[in-house]
Amino acid sequence: MDAFEEYLNSEDLEKRERAKLWRTSIGLQDVDNLRVSNFLIETARKHIEGEISMGEVSRLIDEHYKKKQH
């Protein structure tokens, strides 16, 4: 199942491009047999939708993994 399939045929070019980039990034994790968290999928969806910037994505991911270390 492709988590971003719904966006790949979007008429919105920006959403389509962001979805392609996320799909590629997550696909690279899969190649190494790494499981992608639901947190990352949902954060990526927010970015694809334009709800958050890439800077915000980075900040959220950093915060998420800092919490997991404690």
C-alpha cells in the first residue's frame, strides 16, 4: 500500500510533487528494511497538504525523537 497514492494523481502540482518526494524518502527506508512510524506518515501528510512547512516537519521530527530518548 502506498501511503500517499491519493496525492500522486492530484491536480495540485505542489501536493503531487511533495507526495513523490515523501514516497521516495520512505521507499529508501523500506530498502533498508526500516519500518516507518505512523508519526512520520501523518507528519508527511500534513506537509503534503500544505498545513506545515518543511522547517516545521524537521522541528516536529526532532522533538518526537528527543521525547522517545527519555
